[in-house]
Amino acid sequence: MEINTKKEDLLYGVQMVQKAVIAKNTLPILAGVLFQTKNNVLKIMATDLEIGIKCTIPVTTVKEGSAVIPAKYLIDIIRKLPNVPINIKLDEENNIITIKYNSSEEYSVKEFKLHGFKKEEFPSFPTIEDETEIDFNIPVLVLKELLREILFATGLDENKPVFTGVLFKIEEKNNLALVATDTHRLALRKTSLAECQLQNLTSVIIPGRTLKELARIISNIHSFQSTEDLDQQNELVKIIISNNQALFILKNTILISRLIEGNFPVYDQVIPKGYQSRLKFKTKELLASIERAALLTKTNNQIIKLNTKLLESPNHKQDLLLVTANTEIGAIYEEINIHLEGEPVQIAFNAGYLTDILRTISAEKIYFELSGPLNPGVIKPVTITDGEEYLVLILPVRTA
């Protein structure tokens, strides 16, 4: 194998796949990335056997072939290279990869040599083996926003794998519902699909790690594209799902992942159907207040209290929300103007969980619907596009 390429293209390709590389693994081969070149295209692949990522970049192919290169050293080397033409060549007899980098005007030799892995030991790139059950396209900007709005609610406990994933559910009329929960919070986002080919499968659980990687790939694609080449409004992501795998196709990058087995919680049964109190806020104003209160809760249970208050004067009435925290460090008391429908409120929440939610919601104003101090609260945007739905459920904290 031998290719000529540019630093920016090579760095882009290796960065795209690097998160599928496991540095510490019982299989050393998984610490490498596979290079395959043919017809002036270089395929760069990595897998940890749970997810696989493939990226293609343009090169000049001198000799077709393949090589497996240690990922950690490769990406560090590429970052340090000057912006000059790069030649990568494999000595197949000794399995040594030589990376040469010098401009055509120079006569001095500049090169790295790396010991490669045996390419025969690199696992086959995963493919969709079963008959496709779900197949649809979704605008890349829509998918990016969907992921941003729900991924914060995925759990981290690997002993409860279902909670580390996101439920993808196709409902009637080609509506897509995404649900994530870590048992303390639950995020639900629905959107309409223009077209969806659906067989028997209607819902799957995709690992949160996979979707976080997908969000990173989308951001990387856009950061490397020039303004002239970027047409995000018409850009699509193709999603193909079978019984045990999900495939995401974006321009020059493919991500494939195993699915999580198990039964996702029956989420619609825990979402309150009504409310006793509904508070209307400016999102940024409440977020800023909660963030300030959270400064005093870092060393204990992170409890903040919310209480409503009616301020009356001869000519005016104003609903207020009192945000308070009282710890061994100190205390905070803030009043926020709100609009209250229904009964007065007295409830407590984990400051960190509430902050995560408010940082995620992009709407200028939100509703906070409550049904008592021990029941879940529901946060949702005041305005949302027809056919869309977004809400976040958060459990309160019991206080003495």
C-alpha cells in the first residue's frame, strides 16, 4: 500500500474514527485503525466490536492495499506534521509503515516509521446482517437537535444497560419518538418523518454512547466543511435499523452499532396527564438563578427549594418564584417574576439535574407543570412547532 495525501484530509479521517478505538483491550489489534486504498479513495476504519466507524477521504493511490496502524501514535503524529504533502507507504515484508512529509522544494528526508499490526487479524467491519426493519432519512440539523435535547438524560450505570440507551420508536403516521431516562430525569422528543420504510420492528434501544458519537461526527463534518460546500438544510442522515444493529450514513462517514437488548420502561405511564400548578418562566432567567444557587450545594446533596409567592400592591399583582438554598457554606435567596396558574408551589429539586435540563432547552420561555411536592415535575417549551413534542420530567427531592 502507498498513498499521497494532505494533512487536513488525513487528520479529518483519523479523528472521525478514533472514538471507536480502544487503547486498552484484550485484543491489541483493536488499538489500530485500518487503512484500505483503492481508486484514489482511502477508507479509514476502526471498531471496538460494539461500534464501528468508517470514513473515506480522497488520496492519490500509488499502490492499492491495506495496513493497520496504531491509532494513538498515528493521530499524535499527524497533528504535529507541517502542512506539506504526505506520503504513507507500507513495507509488507516487515510490516512497517513509513510516513514521509517534506515539500517538493526540499531535498532533506523527514519521516516517521511505525510498526503496524497484522492486517489479517483486524476484524471485519460490522454490517447489517438481518433483514432491514426500519429505514428512513432525517435532516442532519434535525437529528443534531434531537440528540442535543435528549442525550443528557441517559444513564451511566452499565449494570443497568437499558437506562444507558435511547429508545427510538416509530409511531403511527411516521412519527419518531426518542426517549431517554436515568431514573431521575426523563426526556421525550417527538418529530415527524417525511418518509419511513417500516417492516415489523417499531422500537429499538440505541446505546447513548453511540448517539453521542454520532453527534460528535455531525459536528466534525460541519467544522471541516467550507462555507461554500456546506448545505446543512438539505443534508440528510440515513438510518437503517435491524433486529440487533443500527447503521447511520452521513456523507463520507458510516457509523454502525449494536443495539441494547431489554425492555425500555413504560415511560408514558409516569408522565403526569395534568397538573395542579403551572409556572411560566423565562428560561435563561431561571437557569441563571439555579446556577447561582448551585454554587452553595456542591459539597452536599445539591438541594434547592422553589416556592411561589404573590406580591400585591394597590394597583398590581405579581407572581414570584423564590429560589433558595441553605447549606453549611451559606445561603441564597432570589425572587423571579413568573406567571402562575393553579395552586401555590413548594417543592425541592437536585440543582445539578435541573441545571442540565434548563441548559438543554433552547426555547425562550418554558412551562413548569407540578402536581405536588412528591410528584414528578414536567418542563416543556411554551411554543413548539406543530407536529412536534418535547418535554422533560424530573423527580423532586424529599425534604424533612
